[in-house]
Amino acid sequence: MSLVSNTAYALSVQDKEHFLTHGFVHLKNCFSRKASDAFSKDVWTRLGMSPTDKSTWHTERTNMPAHGTVLVSEFAPKAWSAICELVGGEEKVTDETKSWGDNFIVNLGKEGEGQIPFRGVDGWHVDGDFFLHFLDSPEQALLVIPLFSDIGPGGGGTAICTDGIGVVAKYLHENPNGVTPSMQPRGTPEPAKGSPERLAFYRSIVQSQDLASDASFHEMTGELGDVFLLHPLMLHSATRNATRVPRIITNPKVSVKEPFNFSVGAGGDGGKGFSLVEQKTLKVLGRPGGLDGWKIDGEREMITPMRIKIMADMKERERERLARKAN
């Protein structure tokens, strides 16, 4: 349980304005340290490392598989209420994304490596490696970053580029036939992991002063128990942890049952009937009242990402470590 008050939470006017302007909100104190410690108690055993011995920190960043889950409504009720408000209601969220898994993302940094400018980091992307992307895709309806450790400046906090939302939204609007996770035309083979071409589309945005202003880059810093909720088209990237203070987050997806509806009239008078996510998308497109006649031209398609096999192998190794500890 969260051990944080379960009183119904509503986004403030300032929260909503911040989301519509910048595409994200920062919620504080969504779950307690006690709840976090209980959920993440096996993380170091699973990693095969010691939290107090840096010589065992053999991997800079680790995306772990999930073994267990918690209901968001019980673990982080404040975050859950805000998630539902952003996407237009609890009834819209798919059952499978009403829980968070313990698939932690651990960033331990590397000895002797400092920070590099945000434009220079090499991991910029939009989430959703498991489906063909359309402007209205329901599979990735929100980007969520719960903090399971304190994260200070330079401590490996996720970097985001808020100007990127508009660039990606316009590209998807102009490509109703669907594009791959690397934003290439439907049918284009996905470049190999680590290939420069894989993230070239996103890199071209963040490296352009015309497309992404300096003011649009932010580092997601905060305290354990904080949760960031971001627009699904938010460009983001891992960063170097120059402090070498262990940084632990998760990155659970939120999916909705039906595609986003951007049609003229769906938002009612003044567009207020659109969800906040839909409103932000329409705002960056310059169409706050909705899209007239826009619809997808191609079939929706799921993709089996390369990480599935990697995660399955990691999970087996983690089980072996947990079993050895139990014995």
C-alpha cells in the first residue's frame, strides 16, 4: 500500500495549464518510502550487485524485467487519479495498464564520466516499440515515470524535449498510413539495436535549434515517491548519472481501450470535451477545435520488439539469484 492519503485527487488549474503548455506534470509524494522499499526490496539481489560496493556495479544502466505488480490505485492513488484525468476517465484505461510492475530501470553511472549536453545524448526516442504508430494510437496513451529514488541534478534523471511533441504530432498527422517505432514509413525494416539509423528521426529534432529550443529541455529530478506524467509523444532519453548515486525509476505504459478521438465536434463547445492529452495534441497541431476529416489510412499493427527475448533471459538469471539468496 502507498501509506499516502487515499483522498480523491484532482489536477489543479496550474497542473492542467502546465500540461497543456509543456506536456507534463510533476506530482509530489505519490507513494511512501516504506511502500517503495517493500516493492524494490530485491532489486540489488536481482542485479547481482551490492549497493555499498561500487566495484560490483558492472553495468551502467539496466532495464530490468518484471516479477511482480501493484495496483496503481492502491500503491499511488494520487498518481492514479491524475492519470485517469489526463486520459479522460478511469473507464478508458485498459485493465493491463492499471498496475505497475517491478521492472526497474537502474542507472548507476560510470566512473569518470560526467554530464554531456542534452542535445548530445544518444537515446532520444518516443515510447512504443511494440506497435505501428498513428496520431491517435491508443497503445501508448501516457508516459509515466515514478521515482523509486531521489534524483538530483546530474543524477541520471530522464531528459525530455517538450518542443518535440509538436514535431512528432505533425509528422504523424501527415502520415495517416502509420509509421514504425523509428518513425519510418510502414513496411520499413527496423534498424538493429544500436544502429545510428534507429533513432535518427528523433536525433534530428533535438539537434535542431529551429525545432527544439534550449528552453524545451528538462531533466526529471525529484524525490522518491514523486511521479511524472508526460504526453505520449514526449521525446525523452536516459542521461549519464554523474553523481553515481543509484537512480531507480520505472517507466510503466498507460494504454486506453479506444483510439484518441480528434474529430471536430468530439470536444464539444470550445473543445473542453477532449481529454487533456487530446487537447495538448490538438494544440500543438494548431487545431484546438479538432481535426476535420482526418482518419488513419492503414491497419493498426502490433510488433514484437527485440527486447522481449532479452528480458526473458534476464528474468531467468534474476530468478536464479533470488533462489540462491533464499537458500
